[in-house]
Amino acid sequence: MATILDGKKAAEAIRSQLRDEISRLGKKPGLAAIIVGSNPASKMYVDIKERTCRETGILSERYSLPEATTESGLTELIKSLNSKKTIHAILVQLPLPKHISEHRILSAIEASKDVDGFTSHSKSQLLAGNESSVPCTPKGIIRLLELYKIPIEGKNAVIIGRSEIVGKPTALMLLNRNATVTICHSKTANLREHTLKADIIVAAAGKPGLVTAEMVRQGSAVIDVGTTKVNGRLIGDVDYEKAREKAGWITPVPGGVGPMTVAMLLENTLQCYKNIEGEK
Ligand code: GUN
């Protein structure tokens, strides 16, 4: 039976440490969260991010813009936040409406305020092995693996999903730690063939029930990033009840990767503050 990777508990400990550290700073770190349109999932995520910011002593400002916002209007807002002294970190909640280029918008964020690690600058840094600004979910996954002392170097890691937010950066972070990394996706011919060789599986496809117990190698670490709402409940990509009998470690949904993502957002906000204000 697998050890449960308790992201909720780990995130609480991280938040408590951050709260102490932030209370001793000269000023309050400030995060601006921009949300365009009325996607309910996006609103829920930003609500959670803002609430945890406030609980941790981070000043949080929300900018809610209508669906019809133009790309130039959004760019102007980002430019004004780039030069706003009380704001140290800028988050643009994705996805953006179809008529706005995510790439151009994210590139408008000043590198020092890139709390999500989504700018071209941060992406190229990660590609070169520099992890000073990395996306929150991959960072949270790696932190969980490290906290539970799960070996990475020399291990086979299989990532399911190739998104810019989770799949690709997680693959790079595991590669930076000397794992042998395979990225699988919707066109992968025989997923099970790959997962059965995996010491670490990261399921980030957003497809409930995709990873069955038959696909899990005995004793492996199974990280479930899936968060699909089914009848009001959050469901992961892994058949948790059966897979936990084979896995060595497994994350629950909810209470696994999700809380770690938010904790890493707070940590990244503090890092942006330190870089800008020059405090250690
Ligand atoms: N949309 C889905 N996940 C994320 C995330 O981690 N950050 C932002 N900004 N948008 C997202």
C-alpha cells in the first residue's frame, strides 16, 4: 500500500514558514492577479490564490476584465503593473480568450515580476537548467518528491501531458535532476508500455480514470495533476483507490498537487519581492 503524499500538510508547513518570514520584511510583497472573462474554474483558482495570499501577509490586488477586453488594453494594464512600486509579482490567469495571444501577453510581463515562470525569458532559463523562475505546479511536484525523499536521479519518469504549464516544465525539471524522461500525450501509441517502465508517473492530461492500476509499476511514485470537476467533485487522472495498492507513493486529489501549487505561488511572490527590493 502506497505512502500518501500529503500535499495539504506539506503546503500548510510551507505557508506557515512563509508567513513568519514575510512578517519580518520591511514592506509587504504585492501580487497582482489578472483574470479576463468569466471562466468559473479560473475564478475559483484566483479566489483561492488571493485568499491564501492574504492569510500569508501578501498584498493581493485583483484585476477582473471583461471577456471583450482587447489585447492592447490588457497589455496596457500589464505595463502599468510592471512599473507599479507596490506590485512585485504579476499573474495572468490562463486560459485567455481566443482573440488574445497568450504568448504576447505573457511576454509583456517584466521578467523580475514573472511569478508563474511563463515568460519567454523564464522558459529559456529553465531550458538552460536555471530554475530561478519556474511555474508553480511543476515546482510543487518536485518539492513533494523531495520532501518525501523519492529518488529522481537515474530513474525513469513518464509525464502524461505536454502542456506549457505542467507537462513540459515538469519534464525539464526532472531532466535537470538527472531522471530519464519520457513525455507521453494524446497521440502516444501505447501508453501502458511506457508507464509500466516508470519509477515516477506524472499524470497531467485532465482525463479522469486515464491511469489505471494495470498501468502502474509496483512501488512507483504516482503524481496526479488532474483536476476535472465531475458532479461538483474534483477528480484526478488516476484510479486512486486501485493504483494506491500498487504504487509506492501516490498523491490524492484533492489534497495532493493542488495545495502545493498555491504554496509555490506564495514562495515565488516572495522571491520576486526579494529580487526587486534587494532584501535577502
Ligand atoms: N491556468 C491553469 N493553471 C494556471 C497557473 O498555474 N497559473 C496561471 N496563471 N494560470 C493557470
